[in-house]
Amino acid sequence: MAKTNFQYEKRQKELEKKKKAEEKARRKLEAKNNPKPADGEEGTEGDASEADDADAADGSDAPAQPQ
């Protein structure tokens, strides 16, 4: 019967931990560079981009004028 290769399993666990730590650090850095909007303003960014898309879809080259 073959022996279990514990060193391989340990190395795989270490690699997985390292990968998770790097992902967490990357997310933390992104959050630091791109802070979330204050409470009550959630979703306004997505709405603005949808409005820009709608303006572009109407075919006019002029920027949208506030009313």
C-alpha cells in the first residue's frame, strides 16, 4: 500500500492560504483606493452610468442639458 504524501498536502494548504491572503490584501487595497459612497448614496453611481448610456443611445452628439 502506498504511503500518503503529507508534504504535498501541506504544501497545497500553504499555497491555498497564500492565495487567500493575497486576494484579501488586493481587496483591501482596492477598498482603500476606491472608498464606498456614504450611506444613502448607494446605487447612484450605477444609475448615473445608465443615464449616460441612455443619452448616448438617443443619437444626439450634444451633452445632456439639465432642466
